[in-house]
Amino acid sequence: MNPVVLSRRSVLLGGLVLALAIVLGGRFLLHGTPAGGSPVSTREGSLVARARPAAASKLVVYVVGAVRRPGLYRLDDGSRIADAIARAGGVTRNADPAAINFAANVADGEQVLVPARLPRAVAAAQGVPVPGAPTGPVQLSSATAEQLDALPGIGPATAQKILDYRAAHGAFGSVDELDEVPGIGPAKVEQLRGLVIP
């Protein structure tokens, strides 16, 4: 092979390697290795710096109220109330989700309070509108299960017992007849007096 041709190829190849070294070296000099970065080998065998994301700052929030696991929780900066509640296991059945702004950002040191729904009787006494609550006395002889369930101290099971009693015995003759319904005693009858009519 001609020494002149070999020499030109060597010079070109050497120049290419030198140019590549200058470009890569300049890149590292200008940018440096990112904080926390570590060189890793690529498939081609060159070394590059892998940037690790900077550790996100953490917030500490105190989640209390109607959640499954109240307590202190660490969250990433920029987290929302929904994230804090999720870390606390979510809301319980008696939580009042309408009273919470799940989209609001949390701040470090914030207390996230998840309120519980007020019992129907308390809400009615405080003038808070209760969905499905009766606006006047409930007529025992024609009330639906939903209307009965809205009464204080009457849940779905007791409402069904009242309907079953009515189906077996006919219309109620007096409020006192409620005492005959299984699960309703004299104290409950007195509690319901004025809220129901036969």
C-alpha cells in the first residue's frame, strides 16, 4: 500500500478522533457532570453523564378527621389535598367530601382536616340543609324507605322494619304503635314524636 495514502488516512482518522474528543471534552467542561450524576457506559462504549433528578423537596402534613389512618405524612412539593388524603388511606364512610377542596395545594406544616358529616338531627337543628330530609312530619302510613331513613335514629334497616310492620298490620293508628316495630323502643318513639304522624 502506498505510504502517502496510509498517511492521509491516518491523519484523517486521527483528526476525526481529535475533533470528537474536543467536542465531548468541551461539553463536559461547559456543563460538567450533573450533581449526583454518574458516568455510565452506553452500547457504543462511550462515557456519558446520567443526570439524576434533584431530590424533590418534601412537605410534612398532618392529616386528621374522617380518614382511615390519621397521622403525619411526607409528600412531594406541589402535592394536593387529594394526595395527602390518599396517603392517609382515603376518607371514611362518614366523611363529608363536599366540604373538602381536593385540588388545593398543601403547604409544609399544614393540617388537613377531613370533616365528618353531621348527623341528620344535628344538621337539621343547626339549619344545615340535609339532602332527602323531610320538610314536615313524615306520615308513617305512606312514607317511603328514604323518607323514614331521613329521620333521626332511623337507618335503612329500621326503615325497612317499619315498612314490613306496615305491610303486615296495615296503616298506623298512632305514633305509639311504632313501639311494636322490632328495634324501636319507647325512647325512640319519644325522639320521633313531633317528626312523624300516623
